[in-house]
Amino acid sequence: MAQVFDRGLVLALKIGTLVAIALTATLLVSWRWSIDYPNAQGAPPQQPLPFSHQHHVRDDGIDCRYCHSGVEKSAFAGMPGSNVCLTCHSQLFRDSPAFAPLHASARTGRRLQWTRVNDLPDFVYFDHSAHVSHGVPCKECHGRIDQMPLTARARSLEMQWCLSCHRNPGGHLVSPAAVFDMNAQLPASRAERRAQLAHYDVLSRKWLTDCSTCHR
Amino acid sequence: MHDRKYDAGADDLDAFAQERRRVLKLMAAAAAMAGGACSGPPPEKIVPYVDTPEQSLPGKPLFYATATRLSGYGTGVLVEANEGRPTKVEGNPLHPASLGATDVFSQAAVLQLWDPARSQTPLRDGRVATWDEFLLDTENGLRELDASRGDGLFVLTGAVCSPTLQSQLEALHSRYPGMRWHQYDPLHRDNELRGSELAFGRAVDTRYSFDRARVVLSLDADVVSAAPHSVRYAHDLASLRRPHADRMSRLYALESFPGLIGARADHRVALPPADIERFAFRLGRDLGVAPAVVGDSPAPSFEKALVDDLLAAGAAALVLPGPAMPPRVHALVHAINHRLGGQGQTFEHTPPVAFKPVANVESIRTLADAMRAGRVRMLVILEGNPVYDAPADLEFAARLRTVARSVHLSAYADETSAYCRWHLPRVHEFEQWSDVRAFDGTASIVQPIIAPLYGGHSAHELLNVLLRSGAAAHDTVRGVWQRTFGNTDQDERWRTALRDGVIANTRAAAVTLAPELAESIFSNPPPPVDLAINFVADQSVRDGEFANNAWLQELPRSMSKLTWDNAAYVSPSTAARLKIASGDEVELRRAGRTVRAGVWVLPNHADDCVTVPLGYGRTRAGPVGDGIGFDAYRLRTLDAPWHGSVELIRTGAQRLLVTTQHHSRMEGRDLVRTATLAQFARNPQFATDEEIEKVPEHTLYPDRPYDGYKWGMAIDLNACIGCNACTIACQAENNIPVVGKEQVLRGREMHWIRVDRYFHDHDSGVDFQPVPCMHCEHAPCEEVCPVGATVHDSQGLNVQVYNRCVGTRFCSNNCPYKVRRFNFLQYVDRTQESLKALRNPDVTVRERGVMEKCSYCIQRIQRGRIEAERLGRKLRDGEVVTACQAACPAQAISFGDLNDPGSAVRAAKASPRNYALLAELNTRPRTTYLARVINPRPDDTEE
């Protein structure tokens, strides 16, 4: 039987097919990449009301723990109940339409539904209290929250990123008093880093990279 | 010409080409689907409270003291609530029936709470109705009763150990003097009650102090199994079983069905029930309390030793009559115990803890008679399932149908609900205000941990309806205790009671009595029976109450290791005589009734006797419990509540019975090591004597240093009673799924800690050996994992990393202890909302295709560790308690830091009895065992 296609056409077809496959693969990978997290790094998700950390932290100087009251005691930092917001906002900006969901929540007892900004997989057991008690300042993971009018994820939160600190925590630790300080200075010199490690008793760091430290 | 050979080859090539295209197509499809299916995680919500409740700290569990109930009696527990969801039950260390441990039923109570099959709405004649309609209908009924001063009002309960329920029943009785109150619990204590009346002329409870009993004889009394006092008695019994030359107790057991106490006994013999009864009288004669023997009696080989021991121990000796022994045996045993002089030391009598106990069988018979006579105008069933479990010859269902107004309050719309006009969903223990007394009289307040999931009402609320009181259950309970607490410090005492889970000074006071036996009890020996039937409560579902609980259904029964079924148990020699084998179907016939059952041949069972566990063959238990096993109640008649005669006929059919342990003997291996106390005294190192030669000293693997924590576990086989509490506690703590009968058949059960049971080759001894992951220093599983999903961490734990596991199962294959469990299918129910709420938020829920195993409760270690570091200190011994350790009534498990010189686990491992399982493999397990020491009477032949 005679060949249906000549050699040139076959070659073109082959190259075309390969290119198509490569293109599809690239498209799939890049799309997969883009949807890795529901909320991209640096892009604030839609929230029920436009809460501004910048305003509350920088302008008003409210301590993190006023609202995130579990951060020193529990794995979960805690989200303020509507009643906590209302300690001020029963008086301030009462009639602003942006606050309508808050007042509706207090009136009806229906809870506000915030979109989680920093989301870890369910098999990761992150504990806020463990990090706070070891001198990891808020800003190391949450970024300069005091400069965010709308809250966005500041770090990749990938395992590689977690490990970069767990392998070598010295440069990320501050004194206990400075944990909630957005301007806290990280240790610069080797001696300072060592002093922090000694202070928090993490000179032996083997268990920091145990699987069981974060996965159970 | 065609060459067949090449032709065939061409065909093959063709086939290959086809295959290749198919593979490419599938690959393309798979790639496309992989891209399409990966849509990234869904955005998650954080939903804070509107008004944050006091003391709540999201992420931290809260523990509430309350109590669970078994046959009406309470056991104090602490319920762990995560964000308001009860997820785990721990024992209450302050409660006398718990002392910090639990039984399997308390552990399974959370699944009972979240069971999606619970009744969720009132039913009127089987159709969905509302509580308001019920109120309206009942009001009409009450008006009729008002006119008749309560004539025709009948209330049915179990044993009433709730002071509030008692006061409500009293109030109801004074409002309606014509009211009749009946009690029925299929696992009743009629014999005990009648026995005490025979001996003392009044009803009394008897409680035992096993921690002071040096010689104990059980007459078919399995006091450590499935009863309200079991946890406490197991604890006390274990305290005198530590191998110590002059402080170790000696146990004798006579039993028909091999029970847990028989497995612990130093001398045991299996006899059919009537022979045990006869032996009791023979013993009475030997001890000088009975004038003569009653009929012929077999003489166990240890009879003389037993009598000598009992007499020598005197006040420190104790004889226990089983609940199935007839009243006269109970009376006789009272006389024996008093003759031995242990009153106030090994046992005490108290007024009955339950309110007005009556003989249950008589009580339910009177009720059935009243129904037949048409005298019942309104029947309120507050508890129980009499259509299913009342004596078969009462025809309770047919009688109940004739009652005009019947109300059944129950957690499930069950068999009885189907015959009642009204079914009302009952709230779970963790959803209600109530109170309950323990076996020794100690009262606890039952407080709700969560609002009722499906509406539902408690017995107190229903009685308040009958009393036309608008009071909420909380106020009713509080009101009752207000009278006890008096006016001073009222609030403070109430709060203390809630916080502690026990109310101080409520233990029943002892009364000193002397028994007097009537001559009549020594007449009429029990009639001889060719084949005896022995009704027992099932170890998992009890009387059927827990039939819809999948954790309990899948829990292997201690002796047979059967799951998901009951069976007609017979001894090997009886099986040979009757020509039946395990799995055969037989028809059991007695009193004109028949039941078809599967046979299970059980070593150590009494000859000429068939044991049938109750609680199976349910028809309206729910999707889990329906249609499995056979209904032994259909053979249980008024005259034979526990024993009788039975005919057994082989049908020729087979029944599929599923066990988790297929081989029951050690075949000369030393998995469980045992010595007598005398041998132990001569050679304390008996457990490791031979091993020293066997364990290789050298190894190719480097020893890893552990300078921080070094976790280890020791399991004392001398203490373990084989009750399975550890298995189910682990299941609750670690989100372990159930797999169902068919998967168990394939050996795919998921329990992280199993309890192996071995029958001895040469005597009737039984050993139990709980086997969790050994956390080997040289773990064979780690060497074969291609993806590093199972590795050692810096605390020496062999951890399983679920998110790395790809499911090759190499590790399981290479594990000599077979403790790794694989999710062959999607066992975890991902769809049922209420079951999601049940799960421990600190433990990953495993998916299909992932290996899992005991983690030494890593979540508890980490929680403790983070907490200790927050406070700037190291963990102290006893701060991390694994779930199995916490639940164990006998305190067989010790766990802790091997680097801590003062830790309990280190002390345990320093014992000469400490040995490693399969040590010759040089796996160097972190979990080790303490060998068993038994205390049989030194034989004359032994030097």
C-alpha cells in the first residue's frame, strides 16, 4: 500500500503534535500553579467587611492580643467575636454602611464568615502558642500587617518556607517583649542569633524538623 | 504459506499495539483529568462567635465531669469537648466506679451521641409527629387519669438510681395513688436481691473490697466484665495481683462461659451452671454452713486446696456468687462469707442503692398480666426495649398492642417503639441534666455537654409533663439537691458537685447483718439436664442497647475474638459429641421455641452447655445493628432467665462468623511468658533467661542518641484483664474507622492496639497480650519504605507520615508484629455530617491508600510538650498519658520518658519481668512487656 502522507508532512505532523503536547502541558502546569492557593500571595480576598489591620494596628495602636486572644495559649490565634468589635464600634462609625454586616450579626446572632487568609493543609498542625512562646514575631509569618489596609497572605506558606526557619531559626527570633512589635529588630549578628537560640532553649534543633512536629 | 508461529506472533504484536494505544489514550485521559481534578483547596471560612462564651478558647478542649449509665448505675467520666463537640471520654479519677479508667461502653458513648441513626422526631403510630401534639394527646389521657386517681397509669423503668427520677416517681405516685410502677432490665439482679432476702430477710446490696481479699473464689461471677462496678473491681483486683511474695492474692474460678476473671484465675474449672450450683453447696458443707450436699456434685481437683486456702485466709477470703446463680446460692454464699468473717473487711452490706428494687421478671410479668386484663390505660416506658428483651413467653408485643395510650421514650425508634402509640426521642447522657448513683451509692450530677442534637427529651422532662410541671430538667435536678445541700453554701456546693463529678458524702453507709439460712434452701437439687443453655450479656452490645454502635460491634470479644456477631458457644468435646464445628448452623429448641444460630467452638467452655450472648438479632436497632446474629431472647422464658435445658439440632447450613485471631495457641513460642510466684521467687529473671543468648548483641545499624525525650511503654501482662478498653479508647482518640464484617473477614480491621488471646496448650489458662506498635529502635518498616513515609523522630518515635505515604504496604509486610493497618478502601465516612463532629481535631483523618498505626498518641505528646515549653519547663512524668493507658482499669500500661530517671515507665522496665516481644529479631522495641506471674497453690509435688 502506498504512503498516504509524504515524508515532509509526516515530520510536520510529528513536530506539530509534540508542540501541542508541550503547550498543553505548560498550560496545565501554569494553571495548576495559579490555583495552588485560593488566595494568592499579596492579594487580599473578599471579606464580609473591609477590615483594616493598618488602621487598627498602626493608627490606633491596638495590641494583636486584644482581638487574637488565644495566640499565646492555643494553637488557634482566635478571631474576635462580634461583641469584641462592638466594644468600640457600638459607638464608632455606627452608621457607616460598611459596618452593616457587623451590626446585623450582633442583632441576629448570625456569625460573621471571614475568609481564611493564611490557610494550611489539614494534615499540618500549626500551633500559634508554640511559636509565640519561642519568640517568633508575628511579622515573620504575617508580614507587615500594620501596613495592610486589607489583609493578604504575606508568605508562601509552603513546607519549604516553614522548613527554612525550622532548620535555622536563629535569625527569626526576637525577645519575648518584641514578639507583637511590628518594628522588632531581628538578630543581625551571629552572636545575637546564638543568644536568642540559647534564650529559647532551641540550641538542639533536631526535633524542629521532625515530621511529627507538624504532622500527626 | 502461513507459518503458525509467526502468525501467532503477529497476533501478539497486534494485541500489543492495541494495548499500546489504549495505554496512550488512558494516559492522555489521566493527564487531562489530573489537571481537571486538581482545583486547589476550597477557600476556608473562619467563623467567630457573636458573643464569645466564657472560658472557651478555640483550639483547646474543655473537660466536663458527668456520668454515663449502665443498667441504671453511673460511672463518673470526664468528657472532652472541642469547640463544644464531645469527642472523647476519660474516666473521672475522683469517682469511685472509675478512678480515672473507663470501660468500653463509656468510650463508645460519643459514637452513640453522634450516631446519625438516632431517633430524631416523635412518632405517633409510626408517623412523624411533634412534641406539642404529644403534649395535647397526653393532656387528654391525664384528664381521664385525674378522674380515676391514676388507676390505669403504668410506668416501666429499669433500676432507678437517679435521686431526681426517684423523687419524680414519688411525686407522681402521690398525685396518682392508683399508679403502678414496674421495673425491668433484661440483665436484672433478681437472684442477688432474692438471695439477700433469703439470707437477711431484707434486700441489701453487697460491695466488695478486692484490694483486701487474699483468696477469691468466683462462682460464675465475672465481676470485671461489662457491669457497672467492673472498672473499679478490676482496679482493686489488679492491685493485689502484683507479684509480691506475701501480698499476691489467689484467684479460684468456676465458670460455664470463659470469662475475664477465669482468665486471670490461678485455678479455674469449667462446669455447666447446675454443677457450679451443686459445688457451692458442697463447699458450704465443707466450710460448715450447709448441713449437707444438695445432690451429686463434681469435685474440682483443687477443692481441698480451695477449702484450706479459704479457711486460712479467713476474713481476707471472699466468695462471689454470679448474677445467674439462683437465689439460694446467693444466700448460701452470704453465709459462707460471714462464716469466713470478712464483713467490714472484704465485703460490706448496704441498703440497696437503687430506689425500691423489685424482682424484675415478676414485675414485667405483672405488667403483662395487667395489659392482658385490659387494666392499662396509659403505659409510659421510660427506659428499655421490652418488646425485644422481655421474657419470650409473655408475648409482650401482642399485649402492648392492646394498650390504648402507650408512650416509649428511647434513643432509637426500636422494636418497642413500633408497638407503642407514641415514640419520643430520648436525649443522650451528654445532652441532659440528671443525676445518678454509682454501684456504691456515690451520686453524680449528669450535666449536658452539648444542646440536644435532635430535640429530644429526658425521662425527667417526660415525668414533668405527667406531673404537669413546667419546670426544666435543670431546675428539677437542682431542686432535688437543694434539699440535700441545705441553705448554706448552696451555690458553692452545686458548683463543686458539677466540677468534681461526685457529690461528697453520698456513698451508701454499711449495715452490719448476720445471715440466717432457712432449711428449705438445701432441698431439691437442680434437675439434671442433658444440654444446658446459658444466657449471658454480650461483651460488646450488652443486652442489645449498644447494637447500633459500630465501634462496639467491631470490637473483638475477649475470648472468641469474634466481631459483628454472636454465636452459640460450645466446648470442643461437646462439639465433638454433637458433631458440630465452628460455623455450622444449628437450631436451638426450648419450650416450643426455636432459634437458628451459628456455632463457635470455644476452648475452656464448660461441657454439655451452650452459651448464647444476648443483644443480637435486632430488627429495629438501626442500620448497623439490624439483622446480625441471632436473637437469644426468643429462648429466654420466665422460668429460665439465665439457665435451662435446650435441644440442639444441626441444620446442615453454614453461618459466616468472623474472627480477628485465627490461631489461638503459642505453639511453644514465648510470646507471653509466665511463671508461678514460687518460680519467680527462685528466679526473678525467668522472662529473659533464655533470651540473653538469643538476642544478637551486634547490629549493623548505628545506635542513635536521644538526648531530649525518649518515649517508651511497658505493658504489664500480669495486670491486663483483656477487657478491650484500650482498643476502643484508641479508636475514639485516633479517629480510627470501622471497616465492617466483610472487611474484617479479609483481615483488614484497623485497630491500632489489638489484644491477642492465647489458650494454653496443657492447661486451661488464658493469656492476653495487648499489641500496639512497638516503636522499634531498629524498625524493619522504615528500611523498606521507598518514600520515607515512616521514619524515626528525635524522640525515638516511629512516626507514620500520612501525607508522604503512597501505599506500597512494604512496611506492613516487613513488620514482624503486624501492627500496621492499611486503608484498603475509603473507610472513613466523609459524607455524614454528624460523624465529622465526632472526630478528634488533633489527629489527621486518613484517606484510602494510606498506611497507619499506633503513634503513641503523638498529638497528646505534642500538646503536653507545647504547653510545658510555654511555661518554660520540661514535661513531668505522668503529664502525657496515652489513650489506652488512661482507659485501662487495671493500670497495665505505663508510658513516659525513658530519659527521666524518676519516670514510672522506667521503673516498670527495670523490673526483672521486663522482656521484649520477638527480641531475637533485634528490632529493639520501645514497647516491652512485663511477664505474667500467677499464684497457684504450691503443689505438693513441686519442691
